[in-house]
Amino acid sequence: MHSLSSGKSENCANIFFLCVYLAPVAAGQLRDGGGREPTSMLPLDPVNAASFGKLIRSVFMGLRTRRLGTRGNSKYHYYGIRVKPDSPLNRLQEDTQYMAMRQQPVQQKQRFKPLQKVDSMSDSLCGSSQHCNSTPEQSVAAQSQHHQQYIDMAHSLPTFPSPDLGSQPLPERINMSDIKKLQTLYRDHCEATLDVVMNLQFHFIEKLWQTFWCSTAPSSDGDTTIPKGLIPAEKLVSLCKYEPLRLWIRSCDHILYQALVEILIPDVLRPVPSTLTQAIRNFAKSLEGWLTNAMTNFPQEIVQSKVAVVSAFAQTLRRYTSLNHLAQAARAVLQNTSQINQMLSDLNRVDFANVQEQASWVCQCDESVVQRLEQDFKVTLQQQSSLDQWATWLDNVVTQVLKPHQGSPSFPKAARQFLLKWSFYSSMVIRDLTLRSAASFGSFHLIRLLYDEYMFYLVEHRVAQATGETPIAVMGEFSDLGSMMPSFMEKGKKL
Ligand SMILES: *[C@@H]1O[C@H](CO)[C@@H](O)[C@H](O)[C@H]1NC(C)=O
Ligand SMILES: *[C@@H]1O[C@H](CO)[C@@H](O)[C@H](O)[C@H]1NC(C)=O
């Protein structure tokens, strides 16, 4: 290790290196790292860690750090910068990721399989470098980097609330310092989860959860000691049995998973490579199993409560990825003049009076509102609106329809009712088109699926806004109800 003492010119070379090869994640957030091209690869001697820290802070002022891993067993890393996409350092990083991946057990490697299918949208991967001829592991690592441009890397975890302990005395086995410790450790754990997801290293989540909940079998050398700084398993169980803390963990989970959704799918309508969609869907599929495995030794109540939130998260990921997929397909239709014209002529033949007659008994909708929506829809179609214009139109529809319920406790119910009615009306229109064997049936079917799904998305967000909760909490409400009232659910199934 060479220190800085060997001369000022070396220091300058190091700064140059930082400027050229590293860039702030969000432009404007930090001082610009410079955009110059390297004139040559300078032979550099590495400085020691302390000097490197000083250097990097002198270039990226205000740079923050984050801890990865649990206390006492952690690594610090810089937060808010990354290697420039076009930097030759990427090759270096791929090599180390490749080495890391080779050290993982076989079944973890196989989870990456679906990612290996490079589709047309990821073609840019093969543009400039040797990715195309690389090993599967290398292409996965490269793909992961390529995918990171589609996710929100600048997102951070909002602060957690404090547990609401009420005025009852604490249960015997726990005291305030235990609770404080849990608060700190749980926050660290959630931040680590967020970091792993942000790096798209989904397969690490399983291990991370197992480590936190300490339920992994003792290692073969009989070492069962608890890593420094962790809560002993028995104590953790006691803490989880205490209801105020269980509710607190649930509210933290709502915040965490909402952040993860916003990181992974920052814009539901924006095109993303299907390989990324597939990776997110596989992740969603694995979550519940990973959690229940990690928590096998914990009381039912905490497991059920956590699983309910994770299921809501998985369901949200599935819905948003479908929505995204439908949006890509619909874009092609909405941009095609001949298809739009066919849709218009078919729609003009639909007997809307008949649709209204049949739907009115079920929906009890104001006839004038229905007529206005029908006219508006036709005009918007005629204007060959883009998907984004349609999204604005749907948003306005939700606003108008729910306006009378704003601020009322009946808002969530009215919102759900609206979704049902919207879906009922659109199915009546599709029915009419089907009976007429309309040529544009396929286009309408696709548009209908997309608009239903997007309405669901909009309404869920409006309800969350109205109740001051996260959309994940809104969606988790029902599955929570189900898990707490098994007898009710049993009865429901028999009906
Ligand atoms: C809380 O309990 C732990 C043992 O479980 C003990 O070591 C600690 O001193 C206690 N703290 C307080 C503030 O009573
Ligand atoms: C528009 O749709 C028609 C009918 O489906 C199809 O034949 C045509 O190729 C499409 N045009 C474009 C530009 O995609």
C-alpha cells in the first residue's frame, strides 16, 4: 500500500482517475465528476483506505456512506455514485461479480436462468463490447448493470415510525433497551434488503432474511454463537410476541416494500426489457417461501403478519409487471392508424343504449355520467391519443368520479365500487363487440385489459392517499384480514 506521502502529482492522478471513471448517480445531486475522456491509462499506485476516503470526498462533495450487513459484521460503501456505464472499469467489475457468482451453490446460479434469454430490447448490450461472446455468468452480471438504468437508483428508505407501546407495562422478558436494539437492527436489516434489491441481486435476499431471523441450522463445525450485536433468538421471539412491536414491524414492512416497488417499477408505463420483467416476476414468486423458511421457529402471529405484507408486495409486483407488459402491446395498437379507424367504426356500431339498460340495474350509475364518458372515450380515440394521453384521460375520469367522496370515510368503498362498475361496463361493451364479431375485437380486448389494470393502479393510489397509508398497506389489508380470520375464510370458500 502506498500512501499519499509519495507526492502531490500522484494525488492529482488519483483525482483524475476518480473524475473520469466515476459519476454521481443523480446529476446535480453531487458536484459533477467531469466528463473528460482519459488520454491514456495511467499506471496508478493504490493509496490507503483513509487517503482514498479523503480523495473521493474532495471530488464528490457531500458523498454519503451506507452500511451493508448487520452491525458488527458490516461493510461500508459509498452511496450515490457509480461507475460510468461506458467506463473500462465495468469489465473489472464483471470479473469480480463473475468470481462471486462462481462461489455460490449451484441452485442459486440456476435462478438466473430466465435472465439469460437476451431479447431484442436488450440488444444494446451487444453493441460495443464483447458481452455477446461472454459466459452466461458474465452476461448476467452485464445484464444486471444494463437493467439498473430502468430502476430508480436514487430512492432512499423513508424514516420508520416509533413503536406505539401504549401505557401498558412491558412484558416480563423485555425491557426498553431490547426494544431500542430491535429498532436499530430492524432498520439496518431493511436498509440492507433495499440495497440488495437496488443492486438487483435478488438471490441474496433469502440469505439475508435467514441471517436476520437466525433460524439457519448451526454450521457443521458446531459454531452456534450469535454474531456480535445481534439479538439472541429467544429474545427476538419474545419481542415478536409483543403485539405493539408486531404492529410496528408491519408498518415498517409497508414502508420498505412500498419503497422496493417504487425502486423496481418507477414508472408502470415505461418500457423495460422483458428480461428485467421476468427477473422481477421470479423474485415475486420466491418471496413468500423464503420468508416462511427463514421464520420457521417464530410464532404464527408474526409469521402471518409478515407473510401478508410480503404477499401484497409480490401481488403488486405481478400486477405492475403485467400492466407494463400490456402497455407495451397497447402502444403498438394506439399508434396504428388503420387499427384505430377500425376500432372507431366498430365502436360506433355498439348499442350503448342497450349496454346502459343492462348495466343500470347492477351499477346504478348516473346516466349522464355514463354518456359523457362514452362520448369522451370516442373523442379521445378519434384524436389518436398516445398512451400517455390516455393515462391522463383515465386519471381525470377517476378524479371526477371520486370527487364527491373526497374526504369522506366512505372513500375507499366508493373507490372499490367504481372499479367494479368500470369493469362491468367495459365487459358489456366487449360483449356487444363479440356478438357483432367486430374486426377490432382483439384491439379492444387488449385496451380493456390495460385500462382495467391501470384503473386499479390509479384507484389503489387514490385510496392510499385518502387514508394516509402506502398502497402496499392498502393491498395488504385484505390478506391480513384473511390470515387473522381463518374460520371466516373457510366459510367464504364453501359458498
Ligand atoms: C435489559 O435486559 C437485558 C437482559 O435481557 C440486560 O442486560 C439489560 O441491562 C437490561 N436493560 C435495562 C435498561 O434494564
Ligand atoms: C397496423 O395494423 C394492421 C392491421 O393489424 C397491420 O397490417 C399493419 O402492418 C400495422 N401497421 C403498422 C405500421 O404497424
